[in-house]
Amino acid sequence: MAAILDRVVKGLQERYVGGGNDGRPAIALRTEEGPLRVFGGGEPQATLVVRTRAGLAALASMDHAAAAEAYVAGDLDVDGDLTRVLALRDAFTDRHPLAYLMRFVKPLVRGQVRADRSAIPEHYDRDPEFFLSFLDTRHRCYSHGFFAHADEPLEDAITRKLDFALEAVNAKPGDRILDIGGGWGAMAEHAGRRGIRVTSLTISEPSRRFIADLIARQMLPCEVRMEHFFEHRPAEPYDGIVNLGVTEHLPDYARTLAHYDALLKPGGKVYLDASAGRKKYDVSAFLERHIYRGNGSLLCLHQYLQAVAASPWEPERVGNDRDSYGLTTRHWAMNLDRARDRIEARWGTAVYRLFRLYLWGCTDAFERGLTQAYHLILRRGSER
């Protein structure tokens, strides 16, 4: 075991700090009984703990997914600041060509709607109370806020974003607005209280029940439908469309833009926001296996704008939200950590560790620029 550990340390030293100790924060590594090994410069702010032989094997593989799964299983652990250890992701590979290929084969064979119905609900069909344990307490919004400053409460940042989205599509009392991906009723409640008639779409039954109950209790002028966006055929067109973080689940940009066009009245606008990447399908194998299954992808801004340019739509505004998204996921991660005892008691330690790695991993990615985020306002470039 000591020899394998020496090899792991050597590999991390070479890949993480390039063989030297300068320029990268120090990280320590130890087994349950063994001595502390330190690589990087300065005093270590976190220690990666190898608890089992399976954990050591996962590290020795230098595979990103294997190491992440070992953490979720408890074979690897972290003492100290988890985000410091997450910097090690730069040293690991993530090459899973067969899994990568299958992400796209299934939608081609089964069709996008059927593939989404079997994959996406695996994330959202959890008990709503689990998500409410870390989301903002005012809106329960599973989408990033717009922060005026870093110390602002998450709830105020979310309210600002919801207001912005409604203003972006010129929503007024009595207007009909389509909310793609209803989540836990953030947009339906916020807009419905203003007399705006919201139709929320979801393909998660727990989400549908939650929103339906919310609408009934508050007598909101809204409805929720268990329908995929591409299947939605309303009796009359909408005044505006709001898409909070669902573009990642709609990777066919041309088809999505065409359906926006079919659903909107002349002069109607679309507001959308999404996490983004420089490459469209740069999604880790760990995230695809355990967080968001299917062929979902980060928004690739230049490809999306190319699709917009080839359509009747034009961008009225493009905004950079990376800082705000990073602050949002930091709040979510801290809320999750504060709720650890309750989460582990109700849903298990593995679920807590899975989402802890996911949320702190997102925070690290946004803060270091590994992941970006944008919002767009689209308007028709010409009359029908």
C-alpha cells in the first residue's frame, strides 16, 4: 500500500505542480495510519484522506470519475476546505469514450423526448424537501440569482433575477407567460402574485405535484403541465417565454429556437439563462452518471449565437453571469453543509456527499473560470 501511495503522490506532484512546489496551494495526502505527504507550496489548507484500498485504487487510476465516486462512497475523505482539494481535478483525466458516445446514441435511437423522460427525472424526482434544504428560502429557485454584491443574501439575488426575467419579456398582469422547467414554483408564484398567468412545464411528477399544490393554496392564475417542451402545443400563443436553466437540457439549438417561434405571439420575447462551457459537450463522466443523465450539455455561447443568427431571432442582450452563478452555488453548498445531519438522517450519507461534491465542485469551477454562465434576451428580428 505504501508503494502505491508513493506512486500516487509522485503522479499528483507531476500533474498538479509540474514537478515543483511553487505556484499551487499545498495539499496534504495521508492514509488512516500513514504519514502526511504534502505537495504544492506553503502550509496545506486541506488533507485528502485515503480510508480504504478502494480509495487508493481510485486515486492511482488518476481518473476523475473514479476519484469522485470514491469520495461519495466514503473511500476517500477530506479534512479541511473541500474546494482546495477540488483544485486537484486539473491532475485527473476524464476519458470515457464509450459513455460519451452512448449519451448521444440514446436520443438518436429513442428520440429526444423519450430519452429525456427516462433520464432527466432521475435528478428532479427526489423528495422536494431535499432540494428545499439548500435552495433559497423565499423562492425555492433552482437557478442562479443576480447579485448586486458578494455579501448580498441569496434570496435578494434570486428576487432580482426573477424580476429581471419578467421585465425582459415585458410581462404585465393578464399576460400569458410560458415557464420552461417549473422546478418548485419560483416563477409561477412570483409572477402569479402579480396577476401574470404562468404555464409551467415539467417532466418530474414530484415537481408537478409541488407546483399544483402551491397554485391551489395561493389561488394563483397559473397552471402546471406534465409535458416536455417539444411536446407542448398550447391553444393560443404566449406573450413571453422564460427559461431558467433548462437550455442545458435542450442541446438542439435550432429546434429549440423554432419551437420558441411557434409558441410566441408576434413581438414576444424569450429570456433564458444557463451554465456554459467553451465546448458544448464538455460534461464530466461523473456528472453524467450521477447528477444529470442524458445528452444535456453546457450552453456553448458562440454556437448558440450562430443558431440564433440562422433563425428569425436576434439577441437583444447577452449578459455574463459567472460571478453570480458562483456565489449562488456557494450559498447552496453552505446551506447543504448546514443541513448535513438532517440530510444524512433522511436521505443517507451518500446523497449528502454526492451533492456536496457537486455543489462545491460547481463553485470551484465558476470561481476559477472552468465553467461560465450567461443570460440572453431574444427578440424576433422580423415580422412573421
